[in-house]
Amino acid sequence: MTRMLYTIENMKPHVKKYHLRMILGFIGYALGLFALNYFYEPHSPFRYWLILLPVLPLIYVSYAIIRFISDTDELWRKIFTEALAFSAIATGFTCFSYLFFRDSGAPEFHAQWAFYTMWAYYFIGLFFSWRRYK
């Protein structure tokens, strides 16, 4: 009796179109950053619209990630969802708990660090969830 191993190899047939979508999203993000830096003037009435230019491709990248997860099989969808839930909860508790350290004199916690923390927790959750179903 053979047992099917759930590996990245099982996901390869539909991964290429998502690589293309991600690459297009990141190229759009880079072009948005270029346009922002090239055309930005502090007193322009359009400065807020320029700031939003790099955000639009990131919305597309988010859509591509969600489509990728929804097109995977049930086991991988469960693994990705568990990792995402762990990441969201752990990031929320970390950011909330840091308020106590800040009140004790620790340096200010910048918003970008919450994003990096979320990805770190996501990969930790992905590893443990993958190991459980291996």
C-alpha cells in the first residue's frame, strides 16, 4: 500500500501561473515606487494619490496569494490557513505585549516591524503545521 506524500511537488502544476502573477505584481510595485519618487512634490494636490500607487499592485499580489491558496488541495489549504491563524494571533499578542515594554522605557515599536513579525510567525506556523501533517 502506497501512501501519498504531501509535498511541494504535488503543487507544481499550477504554481507557474502564480509565479507570473507575483512577478507582475512586484514589477507593478517597483514601477509605483519609481513613479512616487519621480513625481512626488510635497505641496502637490496629487501627493496622496501618488503615495497610493505602490499599494495597488500589493492588493493584486494579495489577490494572487489568496487565489493560490484556494486552488491548492485541502491539506495544503489547511496548513496555510493554520499558519496564517497562528501568525495573526501571535503578531497581535506580540504587538499588544510590547506596549508594556514601551511603557517601561523600551524604544518605540514601528509599524513595519509588525509586518516582519507577522511573516516570521507565519513561517514558524507553516513549519509546525506542515510537520504535523507530514
